[in-house]
Amino acid sequence: MIVCIKQVPDTTDVKIDPEKGTLIREGVPSIVNPFDKNAVEAALKIREEKGGKVTVITMGPPQAVDALRECLAMGADDAILLSDRAFASSDTWATSYTLAMGIKKVGNPDIIFCGKQAIDGDTAQVGPGIAEHLGLPQVTYVQKIKEVKEDGMIVERSIEGGYEVVSVGMPVMIAVDKSINEPRFPTMMGTMKAHKKEIPTWGLAELGADEDKLGMNGSPTRVKRIFAPERKGQGEMIQGDDESEVCALLIEKLRDKKVV
Ligand SMILES: Cc1cc2nc3c(=O)[nH]c(=O)nc-3n(C[C@H](O)[C@H](O)[C@H](O)COP(=O)(O)OP(=O)(O)OC[C@H]3O[C@@H](n4cnc5c(N)ncnc54)[C@H](O)[C@@H]3O)c2cc1C
């Protein structure tokens, strides 16, 4: 199993530089994208039940190695960093191509796990992009792994108002939702082991990738404008002694606004 993890700023309150139109990352500590910890946990659980190996992979700057070490401390067997100047300015398509090339080099995994989305970029496109580049089936928003068989798995994926049960063959890309599990904490022993573990860095040369498909060259997305939407109005808490008083006040307000 290969788990794609992303190092993200430790905040969902992403600030944007209004002049440059870029994300302000300075002064914000980095963490492993929370959904990706759920993905690591899902892979570790399968390893515990069925055996196998869990490799974590990320594309990012050299400091993303810290995020990989955290996943090793959780129990992952190996970690790979994809880092090269040629990967800079990648949009989600180029990012998923680079990760797909890294995954190919690791070997032929049965399952590629991703998080549902990254809390900074938030597009939820990279997992499906990887599946597309590798020509694999994909199941997104997975909230439960019901069964893992020799050649496939049965999972639940959440949809509006319910869930679907999906039977899918392997190899497959699975993007997991937060509700799938509670990620374990790294152990002291795991942290010590992770500290010593050698983490290879692969760049353009190691991946043997097509340079035209990487970084800026391989990114068809053009960002026209990036901005934080203005808050239109404040929410209001309606206070009262009991439910009926609060409800009466709410209905009065809705009538005033001609909503009811
Ligand atoms: C034109 C353009 C230029 C950009 N330039 C830069 C740049 O110079 N530097 C920069 O940092 N970002 C840049 N970005 C943002 C970058 O493309 C996205 O951060 C990246 O593609 C991931 O998308 P996302 O955050 O929406 O992840 P999502 O698609 O929401 O992530 C879903 C899942 O995919 C996996 N995943 C996502 N990203 C990675 C990763 N890097 N490694 C491993 N797994 C991953 C994780 O499992 C994650 O949970 C640029 C974007 C555009 C559109």
C-alpha cells in the first residue's frame, strides 16, 4: 500500500496576500494534512489484518520530510520524498502526474490511499488525478472499509444523505473521509525509529518523468484571481429561557425579514 500525504499549514483559516495572490505560509507551523493521517491509519489497519507493507510518499520541499517522519512514527514502513525545482509551481494535474510517477517507481501497490482533500488547497483533485494518470479505478469519500479480499475490496463511500456500497478490483485509488477511523498517535519507540530511518529523495532524474508534464510546464491551470471572500454578515445567537421562547423569537425575526 502507498499512502500519499501532504504537509500543510496548521490552519484552516488560510490567509491570502492580496497583492501577490498567493497563500501566506510564513509563521504558520506545518502539520500532516489531517485526512492523510486517516489514510495512513486505514493502511496500517489493513497491514495488521492482512500483512503487507505501507509506504508513505509526498511531493514537497525538503522540509516535508518532517511530515513523512511523523507517518513513519505512526507505523509506516518506508517513506519517499519527491522534491526537485522542476516540480515547483505544479497545479493539481502536474502534482498528480509527479506522484503517479513516484508510485510507479516504488512498485505496483494494491491500494493507493489519499485523503479526501488537503486543508489548504482543498480541491480534492490529486487522488483522482493519480488514478487517472495510472489508469486505475478510484473510490472517493470512503467512510468505511468493509472487506479486503485477494483481488479487490468492498467499501462504503459517503454521498449526500447516505452512503453507497462499492465493490472494486485492485489495484485501486481510495480517498478517505475523516469518519473512516481515529488515527493513532506515534509511539515513543516509533518516533525513535522514524528519526533514524533513511528517507530517499527522488527528483526529475530518478523519476525519469517527462519534463513537459512537470511543474509550471505541465500545469494547464491558470489562476485568474485568488481572494478571500468578504464576510457578508454576522451570525446571531438567539438567547432565551427555553426552546419555545427561542423558537418564538426566531419566527418573529424570520417574519420581519419576510422569509416566512
Ligand atoms: C497554477 C498553480 C500553481 C501552483 N504552484 C504551487 C507552488 O509553487 N507550490 C505549492 O506548494 N503549491 C502550488 N500550487 C498548489 C498545488 O497545486 C496544490 O497544493 C497541490 O496540487 C495539491 O492540491 P490540493 O492542495 O488541492 O490537494 P487535494 O487534491 O485536495 O488533496 C487530496 C489528497 O491528495 C494527496 N496529495 C495532495 N497533494 C499532495 C502532495 N503534494 N504530496 C502527496 N500527496 C498529496 C493527499 O492524500 C491529499 O489528502 C499551485 C496551484 C496552481 C493551480
